Amino acid sequence: MLRLQRAGLERPPGFTMIEMLVVLVLVSAIMMIALRPLNRSRLATNARSARVEASQGLALARTAAVARNCRSVFHLTRGTVAPMWVTSCKASTIGAAGTTVDTLGRIDSLSVRFGVSVSGTTDSVIFDSRGLSQGYTSAAFGFQSATGVRDTLTITAVGRVVQ
């Protein structure tokens, strides 16, 4: 045995480069197969998260209308940019005829945050001082990811959010 090692005929311990590449390719293929359902689940979660964020914006608009005793508006622009924001009268003008408005919260793009496009029957919902949608109009919004995962949000004629 000692003579074989000196002559360089016995292989040193370890793995060859080809063996390592074969294992790497097999592990990569298994990971691609295993991670595909997880990616679909993540996209479904993004559509659901966009719906929840929009319903929180609606709740903010409705609450502000009742608390400030004036009109509040929930804005959600349809399309692939989809900014969302809430406006209401300034708190200092409660009880007075003021024309200035506050933007409540932040202007947030659901498309950028969650990777969804937004469709809907309207781009704003107006709440009166009683918390009812102005004109008793209903609305619906759809949130769709690039792979087709979809979630919807419906606002009833009295301004209630239905998931």
C-alpha cells in the first residue's frame, strides 16, 4: 500500500469535482420543485395583504367621518400603480364651514408594496358624517398578482366592508 501511494496510483480521500457538481444539480432541482408551491402561497398572501390594507384605509375614512362630523374620502386609484390615501376635513374646522382637508395616514402604493394590480368599480368611496357611504353606493375592488392570484373587497351600500 505504501508503494502505491508513493507511485501516485491510489486516489486521495475526498470527492471529485464531477461528483460535487452532480450533487449540486440534484439539490437545485429538488429545491425548484419544492419552492414552487411556497411562491404561489406568498403571492396569495400578497393579494390578501393588499385587501386587508385597503379595508383598513376604508375603516380609517369611516371612523374619521364620524369622529370629525364631516365628509371623509377613501381614494384607491385603479391600475398597476394603485396609490391609496384617505382625506377628511381638518380637525380644527369641526363645526365650522371649512374647505381645507387633511390627508390621514400616508399615501401608499399597494402595487409597490404587495406587487398587485387593482381593479374596481370606482376610485373613491365617500363617507358622510354618519359613517354611511354617500348616496348609498356600493363598490368593489379586486387585487390581482402577476400570476393571477386574486382577492376582492366589497363595500356595501351603507359603507360596510365585506371581505
